[in-house]
Amino acid sequence: DDNDNILVTGNNSGALTFMGEEIEEFGDYDVIYAKFDKNGNALWLKSLGSNGSDTPYEIAADHDGNIFLSVLYTASFSIDGFNFMNHGLSDALILKLNPEGEAMWGKIIYGPSDGYDISGITIDEANDVYLCTELNSDDLLFGEIVPNYGLTDVFLVKMHGDDGAVSWYLSLIHISEPTRPY
């Protein structure tokens, strides 16, 4: 972030203790995310997840220290009073967290197929968020039905960082073979 703090995310399966505190477990694989200062001192570590297997993809901070985390989840779950329903095999989520790691809002991508992800996040000077996402069928991209032109389509999405409203999206690639947009 702009204060040289370090953000990390990953998976955890099983009991986890961090700085003497037991971290909550939710399912087979949980998402963990943490913040360290520029000297590597731990500030906090949190977890989220469903009762299934959940996978983090990307983590980034805006210029106010807010954090954006992308997650693939396989069952409904709640975090900080927000409920995220699962609509199929797996759904993708972009979650905005405050500098202390507490949820501010979240937006999901879902549809009739499986295999969504948000594999890239960047933030501009106005704190707007740009995502690279993969869709495998005619899907709901943050509440809007988006047509699919190939087996898999890769989209660039611009969102307002304050509320997650989609400014625009653009289909970049139409893939006829399974792949990942890394």
C-alpha cells in the first residue's frame, strides 16, 4: 500500500495459530489474508471461507489503504455481516476491506457453469478498480448478464472503488480451449 505495508493471501487447511491467536476454520480450504508493516512485523491475519474449498486469487490496496481481495468460493458464507450465496459449483467474489481487514462490500460473478476467477486487480489514482476476469458461459457479471463468445472469455472490468458499481466491461479474448488469463 502507500505506507509500504505488505499484503499477502493464501490458503489454509487445518488449525492455524497466528501471534498466539487461533484463527477460525470454515471448511476444507479457507482463504487467509494478512498485513505486515514495511519491516515485516505482523499487523493482523484474518480468514474467510465457506464449508467447502475456497481459493484466493489476488490482493491489492488503494491509495487510502483499503484492500481488494478476489476469491473463488464453493458454498455460501458470511463475513462481517455480509452474506454471499453460492449459485452453482463455484462463484467468484471481489471483496473490499478496510485497512483493518474488515469487509466493506463484495460483488460476485456467477452463472450456470463453473470456473470463474478474478486473476488480476489494479487500482488507479482515483481509487477505481480494474479486474481481469474469466467467464465460461453466459454469466452474471456483478448482476448484469454478459454474453460469452467462446468456451472461455476474458474480460477487463472497471469498478468504482467506493461502492463496487461497474463503470464498464470489455471482452478481450475468446478462447476455444481451456486456459487461464495470467
